Amino acid sequence: MHSRMPARAVDVAALLAQVPAFEQLGPAELAAVAAVAVPRSFGAGEAVFREGDASDTCYIVREGHARAIREHADGRQITLATFGPGEIFGELAMFDDERRSATVEAIDDLQALAILGSDMRRLMRDHSEIAVNIAVSLVRRLRNANERLARQSFQTVQSRVAAVLEQLVEQARNEGAGAQDVTITATQADLAKLAGSSRESASRFLAVLERAGVISQGRGRLTVHDPGALQGYVY
């Protein structure tokens, strides 16, 4: 007689199958990962972990969004990455126990799966496919971060903010948004952090986009009415 996974384990395995680091795994491997995944919840603005904390857990987003930020000594912050459903963060905990290199906080109400680094290291020893896919995921993220930083070093604030909006539109579309009138949950401060600019500079350019009819702004969110128009501001 074949044993059946509990309903929760089936749901978790289905989510894991959508995560790039795990999408090539078979049912048995997915079940093994699901067995050690623990649900966690965080409120909007709550820190999942902070820069300098002990590094012992990685997280997979089920619902909501999170961002990784670094803070300079003068208090300025820069957003290194954002994470949506099906994305993994904190995965360096799988490889060593070094301190966290950045703070990750919930942008909105966040539902996640937490996996202890020790459990993931055991699974990687038992299933080489997991180790290879996670390594590829880390390399891809590092490459994307390097490309973004390189672009930002040569771009104006206007170009950086427009590029960030394009990225957020793409993320929203991946989560089911339409081609036009794409709503993004982000404040002016959020966009400034992602673009590596001051809030004042980002705000001035957003006002330009609003007057041009490209976007409209609301409390804690904005709607991009014409995403294709953003490309005209990126150079």
C-alpha cells in the first residue's frame, strides 16, 4: 500500500515545484524538502531577519513580498532585491553559518516557509540536484545584482527609477497583472531605495511621469497605466 502525503505537505510540495531552485526535483525530493519546511508569518514592515543576525534559516515566499536592504553608517538605505511568491531568500544559510549580510523585511503581509540550514545541508548531501539548482539560483541573483549596480553607476536618477518601475511591472505581471494599468505596492521611499537615489529626487521624477499620464500615485502604491512608455526614460 502506498502512503499518501498529508494535504499540507502536498500544498507545500506544489509550491516548492515552482521555485527555480527546486523545479527540477522529482516528487520524492520535493516531499523531502516539504517535510522540513515550517510556515512562518510576518506583518508589513516586520523584519524577517536583520543584518548581523545569526544565519541559520532560509525562506520561501508563499504570499506577499519582502525586500533585502543594506543600511549605510549615515542612515541611508539601499534595497538590494525584492522577493515575491515562489522566490527564495536567505539561502546562504544553507552553505555556512556566517552572519546575515543584509536585512530582509516584509513589504506587505508575508507568508513564508522556513527551512533550517542544517536540514537543507543534509538534503543537499542526499540529493545532489538540490545543491546544483541552489548554486545556479545564487549565481543568477549575483549576476543580476552586479548588472543592476553597473547600470545604476552610469544612469541618471530618472533612468534608474524608470528601470525599477519596469522591473516591478514585470514582477506584477508574473503574479497575474495585465498588460496595462499595473498596480504596484510601493512607496516613493521604496522606489528611491531600489533605485539608489534620494526620496526627493525619485519623487520629482514620479511627478513628471504622473503629469505625462504614465502613472498615477496613491497611498503606498502606484498604477503604471502605460508600462511601455517607461522605456523612453531608460538610457
